[in-house]
Amino acid sequence: MTRYNAAASESKWQKIWDENNVFVASDDFSLPKYYVLEMFPYPSGRIHMGHVRNYAQGDVVARYYKAKGYNVLHPMGWDAFGMPAENAARANNGHPEDWTYENIDHMRGQLKSIGLGIDWTREFATCDPEYYSKEQEMFLDFLEQDLVYRKESLVNWDPVDNTVLANEQVIDGCGWRSGVPVERRMLTQWFFRITDFAEELNSELDALDRWPEKVRTMQKNWIGRSEGMKMIFNFCHNDEKIETYTTRPDTIFGMSFLAISADHPTALKLAQNNQELQEFSNKCRSLGGTEEELEKAEKLGFDTGLKVAHPFIEGLEISVYVANFVLMDYGAGAVFGCPAHDQRDLDFARKYGLPVLPVVIPDGEDSACFEIGSKAYTDAGKIQNSDFLNGLTIAKAKKEVICRMSQKGMGEKTVNYRLRDWGISRQRYWGTPIPIIHCKSCGIVPAAKSDLPVELPHDVSFEKEGNPLDHHPTWKHTVCPKCAAAAVRETDTFDTFIDSSWYYARFTSPHSDLPFDREAADYWLPVDQYVGGVEHAILHLLYSRFFTKAMKKVDLLTVQEPFEGLFTQGMVCHETYKDSLGNWLNPDEIEKHAAGDFTVRATGEKVHVGASIKMSKSKKNVVDPTGIIDTYGADTARWFMLSDSPPERDLEWTEEGVEGAWRYTQRLYRIIHEKLEIAAPKGVVEPKEFSKQAQDLRRFSHMSIASVAKDIEDFHFNNSIAQIYKFTSAISSFKADSSAGDAYALREAIEVITLIIAPMIPHLAEEIWSLIGGEGLVAVAPWPDARPELMEETMVTVAIQIKGKLRATIEMEKDLDKEEVQRLALANEKIEHALKGQTIRKIIVIPNRIVNIVI
RNA sequence: GCCUCUGUGGUGGAAUUGGUAGACACGCCGGAUUCAAAAUCCGGUGCUUUACGGCGUGCCAGUUCGAGUCUGGCCAGAGGUACCA
């Protein structure tokens, strides 16, 4: 029996693709282009199934568009800076650089064994000085354009990783890597002015219609745009004023207090000679950030004794509190409290016995009886108890208040964002050094571009706690570029998210002396299809969008957005296993029995089978891609990953599924061998006559071309594969007679199936292609044309319903007129029987589909 | 709490966007082949009923000749987010 030897075949074709530079993108910028990119990997040491799935999906797209005639860019690189390298160095007494490059070498080999159509000539790692020097250059450009600044601020300090984290990198009050609660510390840090682009980052999301809705929503929420007004109040007993921010100026007549943050200048000033307030403020600060008990945290306030005047009610004085729920770094750090229509304000007012006056009444409610209990009313309604606002809608009342306050010079309409600037300083070694010099006389001095790269020193020690750059005996000592006096380098390095914020642009011209060639970037960008995990929905994707806008501002490129199309793939999951002691077991250690029970291979002990969850080392439910590729081949792994589960959903890895995929590759190979004997030889002229079955097979071929193409374009690889299975069965069961038409149709089907499986299982496709005498390589062969005239059906199956219930189906010619269809339906034996003695009230005929008889 | 998504056989999932629910695959059952097994091939497989039939897309209503698909309400699960005024 013919058997397909995947191992031999796969390495053979990988070598041939390589030698022929099949996947090297062309620099001819007049060609139509398609840029496919998967999120590049962190070189942790070994690839995992999640990588295989991610890259297999991208590869289908890349190979498909190449077949469709596009100049395809499908590159690969390494997100190579970061803490695991430092931790490994510490643990093994090695060096992060060695560890990283060794991992890259190993993982490159693993990726190549998957048979990805990648342009390896463009490979780079972000820890190459070649790469990060360009990053330093851009930092200096950004600095010049005022997109970077330094300030002392309260930052998130990760006590395990010993570094600062950006707001986005704190999840549930814990570090995104370490998972431990972060602390608040005052530090001087570098920041990118991402908030300068808040408006664009927000509004342009609407145009990204090839992004998942979910990701766009998450970014919108993160950016948190709100429209409101700046409202100024006068203190009663001096000339000073205080600014607040509100989105509900319409509720001004319901105001019963004014609350400021513990860090508000007014609060700080008062606290200087008020011990009690000082203590209260400290309590507020300690609450912030770390504990998730914020949820239950009681609303606490401290009456400052100060009063402000109500802007519209003559003589009304309102107390000013320091409150623990007001944040200094949002809006003005001060708010007016309207308890009836804001839950926090209500909780606060109830605690301190402040008045609660409803000023918005729901339609249909009587304002005399409408009362607020323990829940604030935040929905629509009409304004009441509000003097000149009475009877207005919320929207109109807002306008009116903004207008009156503006006239008085006491406020204006403003827009606020939740988004904060991006803190980028990290107190780590294995990252890009920040190209800045601190000079005693000149202050902060940017490194000269001619001195770039500011390279990391290789001889560092990880024995001491803290940042090795800071401990290094000589590295930080330099001279000031301005005055040539002795000076010290900045020892912080960039947040590694910067490295991944522009790598997609570097791929367009990875050997350029500039960050990238403008012409190349303008040609290739934006990325047409980006593929990666949804866990980057905010961090990486928002930073990259910012970077593109910043790079545009410093005139490095022209595009607005980095990623035109985004696809977020699901995770790879596996069942979990535990022994009787509760220890996790690897799938390798398990034996599966026919009866459906599981035992430990070594001991015969019974195994407890748990839920299928994301593959992770800690749960030991991982399957190593290398083992799978060695046993079954890369095509089998790819085919399994692409079939069944929709790409955006989680995939459950099962042994049965892999074996099913392997059986298919063998079966296809066997069928082709078998059918090739009776198929026409290659290059035969299309005959004039075709039998009915030959026409059917040809219809199948051409419909498959069209539907597989559409499903690939729509990211429905599972549906492509279902169609290919059907097509395979049709070929397999085709019994050709000796006619030229049958032989031709069979030849055509064999060629078509080879071409349309190629994006998914490229090695087997090449093997079959060479077997059937195909020209050149499948990898460079054009996608076949689907001929519409061959796809047309002549017969259709029409469903006959009585009162919406299916009673019969009838085969009939396509496109018969309605009367004829109706006649056929009524003449049907089953229908006649079912209608006996009934009066027909109405007949609905939908051509080529359905007849519904209403009785 | 709020926002988003998901809910279809034993399992993964299809369903031309309102028109034959369960394509395709896994699993299972039966048969062929084999000394036997593996592999392969053929057939069956939503539930229920002896049958005609009845019931079926998380639950309850509604719109419609016709609803997995649309509307309203509810339930469950997943993800995001959290004092943002």
C-alpha cells in the first residue's frame, strides 16, 4: 500500500522552498501587496502549541494571497528583551544574551519544521544593537517633538520584578508578569505622551472595521473618553476658586457637597497644619492601588470647614470635604457631589447626613412623591427642583448650565480621558538603554545621534539585587555631549513593549540604516492581516497604534494605523490529569483504555480526568509540538489545528483529533495515487462532451475553489476543510468510464484539490503536485480560477411544507416559474395525502427553495 | 455592579443572514477484509414512537406563511473593567 512519508517529504520541500527563495518578498513596489503578520514570539526556549496555531493560521493567509498574485510579506522575528532572560541568568549564572540567542536558534529550527512560508531574510531580534539603536534614535526624535517627558510621579512598583510598571501593566492591582500586588512609589520616570493622541486613538477605532468588535470596545473603555465640563466654584471666605470636572452639570441644583482628593493642592495646604487631616489623607492614599477591597471600601470624608458658594443659589454655602473616592489624576481632582444621581455621592451623603434632593424625575413619575432610597437615579428624565432648568431634558439642561457658567467665566465644556501617559522607564538590565545623559551643569542631555547605539555592556553581574547597569563599575560614566564635563548615563531601560511597538515597520526594510525606509514602510504598511492573542487587546495594540502616530509626527512614515485587519485566535486547551495524591500528570504519562478509563502508565494507578483548560506548564497539560511533528508530521498538526474549531475559539487538543488528521493526509495521498491511473495525463485539451457524472465532478471542483477561497478570506478555515473533505469523497467515489470527459474531469479535480489544500498542508500538496507532474512548485502556483458556468446547478431540491412543517422534498429543474412549482408540489403523493379534506388558504412559493402550503 | 461575547446531538462544530436544523469531523454501533489484530473499505447514528407521527437549537413570551437566525424578558458560562465624577 502507498504510504506518505511525512518526515522525509517535509524536510525535502522545506529545503527546496529555502533554496529557491520562494517566500522572499519582492522590493518591486509597483506590485499589489499583502502584509501578513503574526505577533512575534518571545524566545522563551521552546515553541508551544499556541504558537503553532497562531503561525499556521497566518501561514494559510500568506500562502493564499501569494497564490492570488499578491506580493506577500510574511516575516518573523523575536521579541527578545525582557525579564525571563535576566531571571534565567540569575538562576544559572549565565548571561541573558547567551540565553536569548541560544533560545532563538532552537526556536527558529522548531518554527522551520512547521513549514511556514516565511521570508527569513528579514529576521531580526529586538535585542540586536542594530535594532535597538534605531529605537533610541526614534526616542530622540520623539523627545525633540515633545512626545517624551520626564516627571516625578506616583508609580506602580512591582516588588518581585523590582521595577516600575505602566498603568496598563497592572492587572487587578498586581503586576502583569509577577502577579503580586504592586506598591505605590514616588519616582522620576520617562513618559510618552500617549494622551496627546487620545482623541485620534479613540475616534479612529471606528474606522478599524476589520478588527474584532470586542477589541475595539476594550480599547474604547480603556481610553475612556467622556464629555463634560470644567466647573469653577468660589470659596465663600476668601477670593480663591476651585475647579471641578463633571459630566452632569444638569444636576447642579442637587449639589450638596464638594469633594476633593487627598492629593489636591488645597488638601495638601490644609494638611500642613492639620494633624487630623494629614492622618486622614494618608489613610486615603494607602487605600489606593494595591487592595481590591476598594470594591467594598466605605466612602470616607473629612470636613475641611471650607465652604463654596452655589453658582446659582444666592447665599447657599456648601461644605468642602476631602474624600477617599476622588482621584487626583483624573479630571480636576475635585468634584461636586449630587447624591440623588450618583451612587458614590449618595453613599457619601447618607453616611454624613447630607441632603439628597432629586433633580431628575423619570417620565411618568410625580415629582412630589419621587424619592431616592439607597439607589441613585441615573437614567433619563425631566429636570425638577432646579429653577431655570425645570422641565428640560438632561441634554438640554447640560447645555444650558454650560452656557450660563461660561458666560460668567466660571467654566467651559471639556473632554476628559481615562488614558494616562505611558511610563516607559524600567529599572532592568535586559532592555534598550535610554539614551540620556545626566550632567551636573547641563541637566538632562540627550545622547548625540552619532553616539548611538548606547550599547548594553556585556560584563555585568546579577549577584546584587537591583539594576546591574547601575552597579556596573564604568558603563554609566561618560562625558556630557554639551559641555564635555564628566556625567552619568541614565541607567533605566525601555519598557520592552516599546520594542514590539514598531517591529512591524522595521520588517518592511530590516537592513536599513534608518529605523526603516520611508518608501518601504509606505508601500507595505498598514499590515493587512495581523494575527495574535486577545491578551494584547489593550497593551501591545494600543502602544503600537500610538507609535505609528508618533512616527508619523516625526515624519518617518505616512500611515495612520499599523494594523488594518486584526484577528485574535483562541487558545489551545487540553484535558487535565491528576493522580490520587492530586499531582498533575502530563498526557505522556497517561494510558487510555477502551472502556474510557485512564491509568498512569508507570504504575497502573487510576487517573482523575479534569476539565480542558489552556495548556500550561503548571497544570502539565501540555503537548510538545516537536513530538507531534516527529510522529505525524507538520501537515497533520496544521490540518488538525485548522479543522473543526473556528479559529477565534479555543481549540481542544485531542489524540483522536490528531489521528483523524493524520488519517486524512494518508487517505488523500492514497486516493490520488489510485485515481491518477485513470485520470487524463497532464496538459490534455478540454474535451467538448462530458457525462452527467463528469459535469457533477467539475461542478464540485469549481465550487470548491470558490468556497474554500471565500472561507480562507473570512478566516473560516474549519469550513474550508469541511468542503475539502466533501470534495475528497467526491473524487474518491468517482468511477470514471473510458471517456475522455471523465478522465479530464478527474484530472482537473486532482489538480484543483492539490492547489486548494496547499495553503494548509503545503508539504503534502508539493508531494502530490510533483507526483501528478504539476509545473514548478505549488507554493508559487496561482490559485485556480473558479469558472461560474461550470458551477451552475440544473436541478434543485425544493422543500414542501404544510403550515411550516416539512412534509416532502421534490427534485425539480432550477428556475421553474411559480405556477409550475406549485403544481408539482400539489401533485406530490405525500402532500396530496396530507392535504386530504383540507382547504388551502394560501400558498407561498420561494423559487428554488421552498413551498409553504397554509391550510 | 457595568460593558462585550457565547449557549445547537455523546463531542468539536455547520446552516447561503428569515426558508429542508445537525453539513463536515471525532466518537460509537453494525458489516466486509484478516488465522487474528492494526490499517482500510461500506453502512448506520438528535430524542421519542411498533408504526403513522410527535418533540427538538439555554428558558419564557412575541413578530411571521415560516425563527437557530428578528424583538422583549429571564437563566447560565466566558472575557474585559472597576471609586474616571
